[in-house]
Amino acid sequence: MSEARYNVVLTGHIQAGQDHTAVAARLAALMKQPQEKTANLLQGRASRVKSNLDTASAQRYQAALEKTGAQVELQQQASPPQAPASDHNGDSSTPSAAPNPALQLEPVSTPQPAAAAAADTPYSPPTDDHLHPDEIRYCSHCGGEAPRLARICPHCRRRLPTLGRSREVAAVLALLPTGSWGFHRFYLGQWWGIFYLLFSWTLIPSLVSLIEFIVFLCTSREKWDEKHGHKTGSSLWIWVVLGLFMMIMLLGVLAAVAIPAYQDYLTRAQVNLTLLEADTLEDEIEAFIERTGFVPNSALDMAKDEPGQFTHGSWVITDNAVITVTFDDSASTIRGETLTLVPYQEPGGLIWDCTGGTLEPAYRPQECRP
């Protein structure tokens, strides 16, 4: 009677208390397959990974696979038909072997020491089942090793902090004004956040980022970790472009504040220079009145050419010695504006009032503001 043969089957489920991502990671390390493929084996559908094994080999495969946290079953194959007896001529007819069903996945055997190579199978329990250092992290509570994307420590069952890109941080960046600039996309390592920057002057990025804020918070942690949990950093050139944009934006803000302030300062300086030059004309008028006892009604009364010139405007003398200054093109901000200097007789001499004219108060000295 022939020995029973078995198929090793993954049921598609994990053992109670195990983390799906952690089981997929351990299974991928054991079978030397990408984690995406092993994760597909844990989606609730049975998959045969080895067939036609004797009892001892099948049990070793089962033990090794169950150590990853997956549920494994051994299915006994149907007994093959008995070969017919030889006839009197010594001839025997053996039916051709039926083709074996195609294997779902044949794991790659792990190298074994030469002394144990004959006795061990590819699924014999490994001497060191730790994951690669790039795929593990350490629990901050118990110090045990855990798969990098695991949410629960397999040793102390405590919740592990999120690695990669945080769902909450991305949502906050999308909600704040930084969302219209695409900062949440740069945070997720997605270069196309540059389009948010290019169109940030419109309301479109703001509306899109508000919708993304809601989508981020509604995304389950499993799906989020699967998509963004493995990301540890963004490309350098993304941060270079972002830094350049921020520098340009900062320079633009500074220019928007500094240029008007400088222009106002320059205009006030031009007005002060004009008033300083007018002091000389005021002294001449006061001297003329003291000498002649006559108040001039024009520059011709004082034998002066009219209109006269200042650095940033021209002047004329009208009735009762009123000086009217008109600013020219050299003072572009206040071109065409006027400033009047009206004399009043006081016991100590003339007092000049500079509050008249069309010049805005912001450009006048404090004493000349109406």
C-alpha cells in the first residue's frame, strides 16, 4: 500500500490575534516573494503552495508557514490507481501519470547548511526568522521587533506609532492655507503639488485641498498605510523647488510692503526739501515788506521772474504774498499737487501757514497737516 501524499494549502486567513500586514511581511521574508504577492494570498481564498508531499515533509511545511501567523491546512491527495500485474510474458502496462494541477505559488527554498541539507526541506523552521533590518522597527514599550508597517506590537500587543506619512498631518496641511499651495502633496512626496503653486492665485486649489482634507480623514488606516506608510522622505528636488517658491513668495511680500513704504518716504523727503527751499523765499518776502511797507501780490512786485523754480516744483506769488507751490514730474507720486504758504502778521513778525493746497496730509510734515 503506497504512502499518503499531501498538498499544503494556505486558507487565505490569518491566525487569531495576528496583524495582517505583519503576517504578509513574515510570509514574504520566508518565501522570498514581494509583500504585495504574499498579501494576495491572505485575501480569504485558498491557495495551494506545495503538492504531492509525504507526511513528514508536509508537516514541516505546515509548521514553517504557521510560524508566520497564516492559517495552513494539509489536504490528502486521492490514492492513485494500482498498477496492473505483469502478464506471463513479463510485460506490464503502466498508465501514464495524470498531469499534476498547476501550483499556485512555489516558494524559493532557503539555503541550509550542508550537514542538514539532506534532512531539511525549504520550509524547515529557520534558525533566524527576523526580518531584514530595513523592514523592522522596535516597539517603544517592550523593545521587541515588529514589521515596519505593523500597527500592533506582536509581543506586547501595544499600539505602535504610525511611520511614513501621517494621515492627520496631511489633512491639517490640506485644510490650512498651505493646502492651496500644495504643501500636503509635497509632504506625501508627490511632485505634482507644483500645480497647486502655479494656480494658487485662483480659488481652484483651495477648493480641491478642502475636498482632499475630507477624503484623507475618511480613508481607513489600512488603506492609508498601504499607500503612504512606506514613504520616508520626499525627493530632494521637490524641496528645492518648494524652497525657491517660498523664497520668491517671501521676497514678493517684502517687496509689496517695502516698495510702497520707500516710495512714501521718498515723497515726504521731496516735500520737506521743497519747504526748506521755500524758507529762503519767505525770508525775501519778509525783508521786502519791512523795507517797503508794501505786501507783494506777485513776483514782479519784488522784481523777480515768475514762475520761480524749486528742485521738485515751481512757485508763484499771488495776492497778499501767498506762495503757491506746484510739484512737477520729478516728484511723480504727487505730480500736479499744490501746497500754499499763507503769511499772517503777528507782533513778532510774519507767521507762515502751510496747511493749504491739494497735497495729501500723509506726505506733509506734522505741522503742515490740516
